[in-house]
Amino acid sequence: MSETIFAKIARGEVPADILYEDADVVAFRDVSPQAPTHVLVIPRKPLATLNDALPEDAELLGKLLLAAAKVAAAEGIAESGYRTVINCNAGAGQTVFHLHVHLLGGRPLQWPPG
């Protein structure tokens, strides 16, 4: 996997508005938000896409979603509702090839998005 801005954020080499972090996960505000609350939750382990996750990454994938729920609660959107999205590869809209969960909320969200 090539070096990404997210890998640098995970290592603390690039500043970000970090809302949550632990040994495995970092959550920070998106610099181009698509909703009033738009947070990216990333693993510290570099995985380019969800396709690159292995069975041994199952616990890490769960930690990403649990961290998203913690951030949603801290941001005050857990009860009103939020969306989590993982884009996998360019055709789905992935632009940074470091696995990340988008946490979106703070306004009514429609489906399909748009």
C-alpha cells in the first residue's frame, strides 16, 4: 500500500481534528464535510480497502464501528441518527486508499444519498 495522508494522521505526523483515538483506531473530522457531522474513522493498521482485510482483521473492523458509535454519542447524534459508510475502490467513491468509515449526521439523511 502506498503512503497516504491517513497513514500520516494515524502516526501523528500530520495534524487533524482528532475526536477519538486508541491503540488501533483514530477518528477525525473530514476536511470536506458532507454533513454537519462528518468524521472519518480509520485503523492505524494500513489497509487500502475493505477487500484487503483478512479474517484476522475481524476484531479491528469491529473496533472501527464501535469507535464510530462512541464518536456519534460524543457528538450528540447517536439518538437522532447517523450513517456509517465504507467506500471500497474508486468506482464506489474511495479517494484515499486507507480503509475508512465515514460517520455522517447532524441533519436528516436521505437514501439514496444525493
